[in-house]
Amino acid sequence: MKGFDLKFLEELKSKNDIVEVINGYVPLTRRGNSFWGKCPFHHEKTASFCVNSADQFYYCFGCHKSGDVISFVREMESLDFADAVRYLAERAKMPMPEFSVDDETVKAQKQKRDILYAILKDTARFYAANLRSGKSPAHEEYIVKRKLSAETVNKFGIGASLDYDGLVKHLFSKGYSYENMFESGVVGKSERNGRISYYDALAGRLIIPVIDGFNNVVAFCGRIINGRKDVGKYVNTKETPVFTKGKTLFNLNNLKKYKNEHGLTEVIIVEGHMDVVSLVQAGFNNVVASMGTALTKDQARIIKRYADKVLISYDGDFAGQKASVRGLEILRDEGLDVKVVALPDGLDPDDVVKTYGKEGYQKLLEEAMPLIDFKLNILKHAFDIKTADGKRKFVSSAIKVIKESESAAEQEDLLKYVRDYTGITLEALKRDLDSTEIKAPELRTLSPLEMNGAGDKPAAAARYVLYAALFNKPYAEDEDVSEIEFLLPEHKRIAEYIADCKKENAVVRFNDLYSILDEDLHGELDLIAGLSSDESERFDKETYYFDCLKTLKTYSLDKKLEILNSRFKTETDAEIRRDIVQEINRIILQRKELN
């Protein structure tokens, strides 16, 4: 039970209705006895994500993911089990019980994460105190130069690193080990002549903490202020057990707070931390940065939790924007409405705000172009249509981009744009468009019966038998699952849970299994959830259930016969051989009775 009492988890789930929780992330519509919406775990055009209100679990017919309210929060908020429970307990205003972990590995991992969070928090305080100490004139001068207010500095927790050893001494004085400091990312280490030394990994830089959606400091960004050309202008601390660049967005904590207080319709994505700081100071509170890396699917899914519309506001540099196209496509593939903000050449968002003010930047946001127009604009810079070869390559590439649009009206409008730019007739462009095929891979939706057939026949039969017992089907009432021989360990564990509930006259709850089973066994729950979500009458479920029971029992008897026949062939003792023959005859008789 992952360190929590099952009764506490039952109460937690009862006070966090899964429909209400999921509806806060994904709009749901009632259809019959279930609620439906578009899956938050993969991009889809029609709703195939089903939430079962009665049994308090979800299942997607597209990607086949399933889970309870805890696993949903874990997935959406990128939390471990204990933190997801804490999140839901706070939501329901429930006190958290004592958390115990039986698995020594899990316990050690949690303790390590807690230590790293503590080091990062103390480091942030140390840097902030440095900036206020009066001992960092260069850092203060840079802040004045960037026209950052005291309020902005405090809002982002901006601080200063003064030297190479101050942070190390401070953290050591608080009782942290050098190895934990190094693992947190804030301290580096070097070895010379067999001697290891430790130093501030962001020495001398202006420091900006990176804070997650739960107000934990997870990393730092350091901005060089002495004008050196031989080092990177911006440097992030390394990836750690609490920080992964591709799963982190800078300013997410403030974005989350702003959405909760004011609501949110769109998110602006910029390249740099200082662009975020400058825009927030100018009054744009819906801004995040992608940690200096190309956008990832994980980041796209995080953004989707906050808004469906994204404005990309990268530097006004063609080469940089060209390199970002793949990231924009990732956002689009996750179902986000993507537009690109065209900045003046050579300027970044910070420059625009300082030069043209809030109104000037707002005008650029309003003029943002759809992704497909941006991609055509990229192609204009990539090919020289004054040459025959350049024109052909431009047209070929442009046709493929236009084919991505699902709107015939938009396709025609874009073809006219290409016609006006190249001089090629609209009829010729239309013929090229019609003859171009873009095949996008799609998830194939399996029927519940196909899913039940996944793997070998006995495993498929076991799933259906367990499904019937878990969802209290009347035709399964007389069968004691504890007497059935299941092959897979997850099936055995599920059967044990059902038997325990029956013994204690407790209610069998399918969603309890997401807390009881280890995560590597959850794949079987996904398959069983798929069976439970099939409300059609396409086949006689009662007959199918008894066929599955027969399959399981027959398979078990056949395995016993196989073992006995093998023993008989190698056994030399006549009396033991007679006993084996009697057992074989008994099992053969049982098998005949089954048929």
C-alpha cells in the first residue's frame, strides 16, 4: 500500500471524487453512466478517455492507460506516490498520516530527495542573502542595468554567488555532506594529484532559482556578469534526482499561482530566464521558459494543463527560430493551438519590452502567426526561388506543409500565398497537393475483446475471470478465485485481494488495486480496465466467463499431467510409478468432467 494504511487511502479517494479531480484538468461530458473527454496522455481528435464514476477509475480506449485518482495526479503533476497522496490530502483538507516505507530502496530514495530539497532551499537563501549583503556591487549594478525592481528580485528569489568557496563552507556548516552537495548540483568537484576539492558550480554569477509547481527549489540558473567570453552566458545546474531539464519549465510556480487566482487562456514560451523575469515585471504573468533546451513532449503536456493556446516568443533571429520548428510541432501534436510571435530581427522579448514598452509587445502577441504560416515563412528563407532548383524545392516543401492542414479553406488560402510568391498557377499547385500523401502514424484502438486476447490464452482467460469477480458480475458470485490456479504473479495478487475482501466481508474495489500492486504490475490493470469499460452486448458475457474458467482449469490440469508424465518416464520404483498412474487417471477424469 505504498506506506499508507488502506483505510486512509479509501477515505482519501472518497473525498477526492475522480470525476471532479480529472474535470479540473480535462473537460468531461456525461454519456450514460460514464464521463468522457479527450485523453490528456496522448493527442486525439475525438474523446476516447472514459472516467468511471461508480468504480472511481479512468481508462483510455486510445492509448489504453488506466488508473485511479492517485495515479492520475501522479501522471499529471509528475509526482511520486507519497507526494500525490499529500497533494490530494491537502485538496480534501485531510491530515497526512505517518508515512512508512517497507522497501529499503524506496525509503533511501525518498530520504535522498528530502536532503537534496533541503540543500537547494538553503542554497537559495544563501544566494539571496549575498545580494542583500552589500558585498555584491557587480551583481547590483547588473540588476540596475536590467532595470529590475526590488519587487521583481524578491518575486523570483534572485541572488548572487560571490566566490568559489562561500557556498560550500555555508552548506558544510549546516551539516550537509560534500557528496550530497555535489549530488544536488549546486556544488562541483575536481580532483588534482589525488586530492578532491569542492566549489560553487555557479561561482560569480547572478543566480535565479528554478522552482517547480509545488514551490520546491529544484535547480538554479546562473547568469555571467563580468563579460567573460570563454564561458556560457547562462548555465543551469546539472540534472539531479529532483531536476530534469526536459520535464521542467522555468516560472511554473508563478504561472500555477496566477492561473488559480485569475484563470488562464494562453501561455507565452520564451527562451531565457531573464526574458521571463522582464516580461513578468512588465505585466505578462503567463510566461515560462524551456530551460534552454528544445521543447519536449513532457513540457508540452505540462503546458497543456494550464492552457490550450501557446504563443512562442523566441528571439528575433531566423536561425534560432528555424531550429525551434520541431519543438513547435511537439506542442501541436499534443493538441495545443500554437502561434509564433514575430520579433524584430536581433531583438529578444526583453529588448522589445524595454524599447517599445508593454503596448508594443502586446501588439506583437496579437499579430502572432499560426504555426503553419510560420513554417512557410521559414521555407521562404531556406530556398532561393530565383533559381529553378530553389523554386522547385520550395514548392515541394510548401505543399507538404500545407497538406498538414485539415481545413480545405485554409489549404486553398495557403496555396494562393504560394502562387503569389512563386508565380506557379493555382491549378498546378492543387494537383501537386492532391497527389501528395502525408501518412501520420495513428494509435489503433483495440476492442476490449482484442485486449483480452493479448498474450497467451490462459492469461487472457484469467483477466476475464478476475474482471468478473472485481466488478461483482452475478454469474461470478459462486466462484472462489482463491481456488483457481493463476500463472502470472499479478493475477495471483489480484485474486488474493479479492479473497481477503470476501473473507472480511469488505467491498471489492477495483481502484484499490492501483495502490496495492507495484507499478510494474499495473499493465494488467490497464487490460482489465479495458474489459470493464466495454458496455456493449456484442457477445454473451456469461458464456464467455464460463469458457474462460474452463480454459484456466483445463490448462492447470494439463500442466499437472505434463509434470506427472515426465516423472513417470524417469521413475524406477514400481510402487511410486503405480501412484503416479493413479494420479494421472484422476486428473484425466477431472478433465473429462470439465468437458
